[in-house]
Amino acid sequence: MPVNHKKSPSLPPPASEVGIVVWVKKNLFSTYANGVMSLAAIVLILLLLPPLLDWAFFSATWSGSNRADCNEDGACWIFIANRIDQVFYGFYPAELHWRPNLAGLLLIGLTIPLFIKSFHYKNWLGAFILIIYPFIAYFLIHGGSFGLEVVSTTKWGGLMLTLILSAVGIVASLPLGILLALGRRSKMPMFKSVCVVYIEFWRGIPLITVLFMASVMLPLFFPEGSDFDKLLRALIGITLFQSAYMAEVVRGGLQAIPKGQYEASEALGLNYPKSMGLIILPQALKLVIPGIVNTFIALFKDTTLVLIIGLFDLLAIINLALTDSEWLGFDDEGYVFAAFVFWVFCFAMSRYSIALEAKLHTGHKR
Amino acid sequence: MSAEHIIELNGVHKWYGDFHVLKDINITVQKGERIVICGPSGSGKSTTIRCINHLEEHQQGQIIVDGTELTGDLKHIEQIRKEVGMVFQHFNLFPHLTILENLTLAPIWVKNVAKAEAEAIAMKYLERVKIPEQADKYPGQLSGGQQQRVAIARSLCMNPKVMLFDEPTSALDPEMISEVLDVMVELAEDGMTMICVTHEMGFAKKVANRVIFMDEGEIVEENEPNEFFNNPQNERTQLFLSQIIQH
Ligand SMILES: Nc1ncnc2c1ncn2[C@@H]1O[C@H](COP(=O)(O)OP(=O)(O)OP(=O)(O)O)[C@@H](O)[C@H]1O
Ligand SMILES: [Mg+2]
């Protein structure tokens, strides 16, 4: 007997599936253990958060000119505000601050179109930012041509220096890392061993040693009196060091690409550079975005180590401020502020990486 | 050596380490011929056709494709790969590119075809494999049968003289096999030179000029399909055929 089957209409979800109470029940108190942990977390938050907020915001002092203005119970942000110039620029002459500012604004201005969907020259603009812009920024910040007064790198400092160190480190270590990763997988034995030795060497020593060697030992190899810029030495040290880590991250991605992808691109007649550039690397890099950003974040925080070779990055400037005899005893404010600035940048990188992953997801299963 | 021979394998040997995978393989293919290669798993079928576009390297003997001999010379390899298209068991589409980009990539980057023209060609072949409406999707959003048809179209966009198929339907669900085979039959009817590794005996009977049976790295038997299926000479062929017909 034929059954006449009608299509079932879509119904709204049952009421028990929605609403805050249901959500709390389902997610926080679904089982006994879950409930205990949720409660513990809530108690901990209630215990820690109010005093912290009180110290940092509600009882904090935001304006004034010296330590007499500070409120005893809260943070005294005047300490930071008084030195905000140094925190941002180090010992860069105040009347010339417009130069790094302009370089920064220019970078922001150039980057905006990259996020506009309908902008068609993203590749060209990207190349401009990576290849031409660094020279513009260098001429602006360092000066020495077009009538700009020279500001030697020894005067650079603060957040500006931190950003320069990490931006150059990031931009230079990624391509170097990619080349090393490809080299390590290469079939040419000599090339491969060079890459392996390089990676294992740099991964095996602490960054602090690298910086120390760059500042103390490197000059021994140069003729007396030749002054090899200290900042440049630090930059080279950081880049060489981080590229080894980057190489291993990228190699992980390369290994995850199925053999069929290599074969398909070969069979279509793509040569090695094209097949790497168009097929393998785009997939491999996308796969390891979390690892790459992880390395970037580590690099960003590692830049604080330059203080041991006498460069004044953000943290070193704060340290210096703490030794000011007028402002002794403001360690909490100093370090909380430094931690906050670092956290903001790292968190931004992390969020960006998540957004990027989502954007590049093309629905293929892995 | 005749000019009509588009592919020639003369006494080809290959080893993986000590393991002798291909033993004295001789195959000649005329322009427009359709060859089906079958044989038990591990018999060297894939290895044989992968030597033809140098995905694998042979160590002895001669492989000549359209007058160009395959040696280690990169120029020759590039030349041959331009003329030989290949379709894989697992499709191997590029998951980070749309279907259209999958099809236009090689023409643009290998043959320097202008983008607009490459796209027009791509759409033509997508229509031919009956999925033009999928052009802007990503491979991960397509069914297996659709992906394999895209893979065929991707090879065709390079305008190859020869198409190699390595078990193009064996990773597909049964209901999708025929949609891929239909495309292959059409291709054969249009006069494409094809070498197919497949166990689809219906397909072999329908389009093949010759069937080659391989076992343990050797060509055991070679015949036109009717004779091959109805009157196999070698006992290994008989055993193999009896096994696949039981299924
Ligand atoms: N890279 C390799 N290294 C060592 N041995 C290999 C390699 N590739 C294949 N072989 C071996 O060579 C033999 C032939 O392999 P091939 O893939 O050509 O078989 P096939 O006839 O295509 O089998 P199937 O039907 O399973 O695809 C097999 O025994 C296989 O184990
Ligand atoms: Mg095979």
C-alpha cells in the first residue's frame, strides 16, 4: 500500500534549548564536578577582581604632578604620565617626535587599504610596505638626508624601540624561516645540512647569549674603532635566532601537506618555485598560523632582553624610571603598566590570527 | 620508431631499493588509442603510468613521449608534463583555491595564458564535465564525483595530448562512479589518447583498444578487450578475472 509522505515543516527549537538559565545549567553545572569547578572559579573571580579594579581604576590617581598628589590606596598613574614621552620614545629629542609619529601614521595609513575588500592592489601595496616602507621609516626616524637631523640609534627607546625591534624581527624572520624550512626538506644534501646545522645551532642557545655575543664578541672581529651600530647588531641577532624557530614551525606545516598536492602540481607542469609558492606554501602557512603567531608573540616579548646590551626598550625605560629618586617605590605601577602594554599587543596579534584563520578557511576537511 | 607512436616504453626497469618493481615494461601507444591497465594490487600499475610523466624515475630503458625522451633533463620533463595530463585516485584538487582557480592556475603560470582567456577555457571544460555552476566553490564543498570531474577538467585545461588516469573511480561511492566514467567515455569518443589504470571492466570493454594485464611488475598479457575478457591466455590473468568478476 503506497504511503503518501508529506515533507515535514521545520519547527522552532523546544523552549528548554534556549535562555540564560538553561545555558548556565547546561554549561556551568551540567555535572557535579563541573558545578564545583564553576563555583570555585566564580569565588576566585569575586575575590580577586574587585580589589584589582579598585586599585587600578577606582582609587587610582590619574592627574597631578608629583608624588604628593598620589592616593595611598590606589595606583598612582601620574608616575607613568609624567614620563610618558620617555615611555613612548626613549631619549629621542622631544622636538623631533613628529618624525617617528609620522612614520607610524604612514604605516597605519598604508595598512588600512589591505583590509578593504574592494581594494585591488593589495599585493603591490603589501610589497611596498614590506620593501619600500622600511627605508622611508628609517630615513624619517634616523634622519641624515633630506635635511633631517640625525638622531643616533642610541637615543631610540621605549615603546618605539620595542615596536621597531619586533616588527623588523617578525618581517625578516618569516621569509628566512620559510627558506630554512624548505632547505631542510631539500633533496640536496649539502644545502640540507647547512640548514639543519643553522637551525639546531640557533635553537640550542638562549637569546640572551645571542644578544650578549652580538654586543660583546662581534666587535672583537671588527677592526678597532669601527662602530657597528648596536641596534643593528641586536636586530640581526634577534632575526637569526627567531628564524630558526620559524623554520621549524613552517616545516611542521610543510609536512602536513599530503603528497598528492606535490604530485598534482608537478603533473600540471609547475616547477619547484611555482609549486611551492602557489600550492604548497599557501596551504602550509595557513595551517601553521597559530604556530607562527605564537612565535611572533614570543619574539615580541623577547625583545625586552635587549636591555642587557644597553638598549632602552619599553621595559628598560620603566626600570630606569623606577630608579628615579623622586619616584622610588612605584614598582607596582611600572610593571603593571609594562605588562598591560605588552598584553595589549600580544592579545591583538592573537585575535588577528584567529580572524585570519577564519577568513582563510575554505571548508576543506583536514 | 614510428611518428604515430605518441608514447613508447622500451624495456623499462625500476627498483625501489632492492625491490624490482618494474621488469622490462614495453608499451607503445598510438595517437588516439585508449589503453586500460589492470592487475592485482601492488603489481606496479601506478608506478608504470607515473613513470610516463616522471612522477617516478625509471632506472633502465627508454620512455619517449611525443618524440621527447625522458631523461633526468628538466627541460624534457617540463616539455612532457605540458603534454601529459594526469588524474589521480584521490583527485588532489588544491583545497585553498576555488574550482575556477584550480582550473586556471596551470594555464596562467605554466603556459602564460591571459587570465580572462584561461577563465573562458576553464568554463568551457567545466561545462563539458557538467558542473559549470560550481566554479566559485571550494573543492571541500563538492562531492567526490564532482571533485574528480573537476580534476579531469583541470587536466584538460592544459590541452594535453595524452591523459593518464590512475584508478580515477576507486575512491568514489558507487553512485558517483558512473558520472565520472561518463565523462571519460565522452573524452575517449572525442579521440583523446588515454591510459587508464582501472578495474571498471565495463569501461574497458566499452572504450579500450587494448587491455594490459600486469602482475608482479611484469606485463603478463596484452590483448584487445573482447579477447582479453573472453579468452584470457595466461593463468594469472584467468585467476585475476575470475576474482574480480565474482564481485
Ligand atoms: N615509494 C615507494 N617505495 C618503496 N616501494 C614502493 C613505493 N611505491 C610503491 N612501492 C611498491 O611498489 C609496488 C608497486 O606499487 P604500485 O603503486 O605501482 O602498485 P599498483 O599496481 O598501483 O597497486 P594498487 O592497485 O594497490 O594501486 C608495491 O609493492 C608497492 O608496495
Ligand atoms: Mg595504484
